[in-house]
Amino acid sequence: MTSTLDQLLRQLLADAVAIETDEVVTLAPSRDVVLPGKAGILALITLDNGHDHTKPNTFGPKGLANLNAAIDAALAREDVVAIGITGKPFILTAGADLTGVPKLTDREQAVNLGRIGHGVMRKLVDGGKPSFALVNGVALGGGLEVALHATYRTISAAAGMLSTPEVFLGLLPGWGGNFLLPNLIGPDAAVKVVVENALNQNKMLSGPQAVELGIGDVLLEPADFLEQSLLWASKVLTGEITVERREIDRGEAWDAAVARGKAFADAKVSGAAPAPYKALELITKAKDNDRDRGFADEDEALADLIMSEELRSGLYAFDLVNKRAKRPAGAPDKSLARPVTKVGIVGAGLMASQLALLFARRLEVPVVMTDLDQARVDKGVGYVHAEVDKLLGKGRISSDKASQLKALVSGSVDKQESFADADFVIEAVFEELELKKTIFADLEKIVRDDTILATNTSSLSVTEMAADLAHPERVVGFHFFNPVAVLPLLEIVRAGQTDDASLATAFAVGKGLKKSCVLVKDAPAFVVNRLLTRFLGEVSAAVDEGTPITDADAALVSLGLPMPPFVLLQLVGPAVALHVAETMHAAYPDRFGVSSNLAKVVAAGKSSFYTWGADGKPSVDPEVAALLEVGDKPITADELRTRVLSALAEEIKLMLDDGVVAEAHDIDLCMILGAGWPFHLGGITPYLDRSGIAEKVNGTRFLPKGVASLA
């Protein structure tokens, strides 16, 4: 860089460092490596924040300043022929440290964040010495971008987390990714990495996949990755190896790739989040931009997003999922938890079988299922064994592990024999209160006095379930979400009598299952099902009044929800939705209705309001349409959105007033992890605040200004 530009960069870095943040500083120590083959001295910079792999390196202002100084020192030395950058074991870097972003108060600070990253990293290109990124492990966001700036890249075959996840958070790759990737691997692959993978639950690339795409120049084995990388670098420098890059098609294929990315973004977020569209704009411009213009455009686009309400909501959601979920509010001291060495499951149906597999895989303790007859038991155990075989077939577990899991899961019709020595027994039977009470009464005669009795009820009162027991203090709600193996939320319900030791044990089990646990009060339908039932109830009421089903679904597309309401109804199951609606109507008849049309659909044995064509598109099932009796008062899309969101704002306020959860943060965490409420919206309460509906309905915001929003 010119001295003037370097002075500007130093000033920007100094200004950024002056902003108080909680940055865990990544150091950039450098050591000389004498390359084999008389290739010369390589200055090897190792990024390291001083912690183990559980706390990855990140680039905050101080970390970037350290990297900048290390690169400058290497460039200033005449005896250094090349620069290498690698990371501590298993980690290059996990990208930018975002803890300081909410403290950026004006747009110029946000623009400077992009300029700093570009200014430091482009020295690997402009410094006049070849540079090598030795990607030994995790390389996310800015971590992958620093590698992209290098002249050459080696990648470990063991590297398993390479991506640009920024779009998922409401950002975009702001340090070169939108320009460098399409010009390195082509627009089609760049759109896949930057937009499609990010919006597809932040899908990662493995080392081999990254090399196959052209992100890496060579794939090397992990055992001696550093040594082989340095040997490969020496051969490149001496001319023994010539690296050839693929030719990029700058014709119609570029435009087609961007169009495909836009269609994918529309399907995922329906225009409700600006980040993927901004990224696609930059990829479009990268077709003709030079590097300077491309980086300047990134700086401006990054600043636009940083100063947006959507980004602040996305960072709030990120913090919820990565921090609050690991420290559940209200959970008792973990030292009170009792050990769980055997698990019993009452029931052997689909949900019970999913639970059996989960408990066996995560806790690695014996799990026994019981049911009314041997045929049901055998079917449940058979399901578990079949799922284990699928995991083995996909290479996700070894044959030894498969044998171990199968041995851990058994079944019996004899509850006495099965549960007498169990530490934790969970029922997973039909949602009928008297049935569950009978099951618990029978269990109490069999199990020890301190055995945890858990219920997977989705809406019934856990307190009432335990009311007639001699030891109601050991009963807890353990509400999973379907599919059990996929959705991370576990609502842990404290009944009126539950003691701290039982609750602590429940949280310890939930953590062992690798679930994100939220403590909820024993209130009808708890959190997720209560809000989804209110949501579906308002939509169903609008349809009953005369709004066409397809119009009702289309009206809510702009929210960017994971699926339209009547598709969600199919996933939940009309019969289940009806049962929960009836439960909620009994508890709160003034706010929760029961759709007569839904009841007719259930009575007719229909599993959906839709049929699906060969093109994958839904249309209203003619047989369902013939069942419906609707009014003549349809409402507009705007009216329906307002109606639904207003109802949710009212219900959340009532839940918080009643202490169903500790804070609005827990409502958001539940809806993100249990209902797929869009991450980019920050959960539900930031959206209700941002749209003004919270204040209109309740007279106040759910969250203070500056929390999930601009200050």
C-alpha cells in the first residue's frame, strides 16, 4: 500500500481499537521458516487467541491490528521471500468479532469496519511477496476471506467448517468475499457458498469440498498438514509446481447464477431480510468491477446492513442461540442434579422411538421402551435399529457404535421389570390427561422415590398430572419438538410441586441430549404451542369468515416464515392442532377459538388442506374444499397480517405478565429453536417492536431500544 493509504489504515485501526468491546484478542506471532529446496525464508504468522479450540480465533479491531503489524514486519524484510498464515490447532479463524457491532453509532464507523478488513488483508496481495494461507481447520466469514486474499491456499482434509455465514446473520461477506469468490470459483459456486449455503441453516463446506470448488489449491492430509503445506509452498516458489486456476465464464452464466440465487432467497426469506439481496447485488457487480471498486462497494453495503434494524435483530438472535441457550434462566444449581444411568420410556410409537434413539445416542445409557403388547414394542425397537443402520450407512457412526446403540435400546411389556431400576422415566403417549395420570400412578408403585417422572405433553397441565401422586415433587415436563433429532429446543416445565433437585436433573439430562433448554411455567401449551395455536387460530378464523386459504397463506409470506400457515398445519397434523386448540379454548375461551372447519377436516380423516402437484406446488384439496362452510367477509392481506401479529403481541404480553418465562428473550429463543421463527427477524418480539405493533397493542415495547435494535 502507499504510505498515505497505510497511514489512513493505521488511523482507522486506532479509532476502532478505541471503541470499548469485549474482544478476545487474537495474536499474530510470526516465526521464520527456512523452506526446503532452497526456496528461501517464509514468515509464518500463526493466529492464536491463547485459548483451546472451544474458543475460536476471531478478528476484532485489536486482532486485525496484530495481523496488520505482523504482515508489515514480514513485508519490510528483504530476506523474507513469502508470507504464510495459519491458525492454532483446528482453527484458522471464525471470522469477525461481532461484539462491538452494536456499539457502532454512526454509518461512518460502519464503513470503516469494512475498510479496515480490506486494508489489512489486501496487503497479502499488494505487498509484493507471494502469500500462502494454510487452512488447518475452521475458517468462517473473515477467516475464509483472509485465506481468499492470499496468493495460494492449502486446505487440510480434516477441515470441516468452511463457509461465509454472514447472510444468515443479516450481514454479508464484507472483507472481499463477494468480489473474490466469484472471480476465483465462478458465480455459480459463489452464489452457492455466499447465499444458498448460508440460508440453508448455515451449511458448511468440508476441506475436500472447498478444494473441489476451487477455493483451495491443494488438499493435504491432517497428520503432517503444516509440513506438507510448507513443502508445497517451496515447490510453488521454485517453479516445480504451477498453480492453474479455472477460467471464469463472464457471459450469461453469471446472470443465471445470480437469478438462481435470488429465487432461492425469495423462497427462504421472501424479501423480509435485505442481506442476501445485497450480497447478490455485489456478486452481480463483481462481473465487471475491478478490485478497488468491488471492495468499496462492499464497504458501503456492509455499512447499510450494520446500521439496519434487521442486523441488530440478527445479532440478538445469534446471541440468544449461542449464549442464553447455554445458560438457561432460572435453572437450579447443577450440583443438585442426580445421575441418570438408565432411562425408561412409556410408549413405543414414533415419538417414543425417536426419544429412545436420542437418549441412547446422547447419554449412552440403557433405554427400555414399554407398550401394551409385544408387537408395538417390537415395532418401536425395530424403528430404532433401522435408524441406527441409516446412520451407519451414511458413515456418521462406526459399526462398533452401531452395535453399541442397538444393544442399549430394548423393549418389554413388563413395566415392573423394565423400570424398577430406572433413574428417569418419560411418558410419550396420547394427549389425554386421565391416561397420563394413570400411567404416573402405576409408575409410582414401581420406581424408586427419587426417580424422575417426565411427561412429553405438548399442552396439558403437568401440575394436575402429578396432583394425586405421593411424590409429585419429582414430576417435570419435558416437551420435545418434532422431529426430535432435528429441532434443538426442549421446554422444561416446572410443575407446582417440582423440587429443585428434580428440575436440576432434568436440565442436566437436557444438556446431555444436546438440547437448548428453556425453563417454562406450567401454563397451558407452554410457549411455542401456545403462540402457534393463537397464530393458526387467527388465520383459521379469517378463512372461516371468507378469506380463501391460498390468500391467507400468501398474506403472511412477507414475514419470511419458514412455511405458510396451512403448510405448517399439515406438518403439525390437523388432529393434533385441533386437540391443542380445544385445550387452549377451554383455558382461554375469549382468545382461542376452535375452527368448525378444522374439526370437519379432522373428522374426515384428512391430513392436509392441500394436495401437492408433480411440480411440488400445493392446491386446495377439492374434497377439503367441499367440506368447508365459510362466510362472506374476506379480509385483505394487510388486515390479516395485522390481525395475526396483534394477537401474538397480546398473547406474549399476557405470558410475560404471568411469568410463563423469565423474559421476552426466552420467548424469542423458544420461537427460533422450536418453531423456526426467522433468525433474521431476531425472533418474534424484536419484529413486533420494529413494526410498531407491540406499542400499538400493549402501549410499550417488549425490548428496550438498543436491544435487538438501533439505539
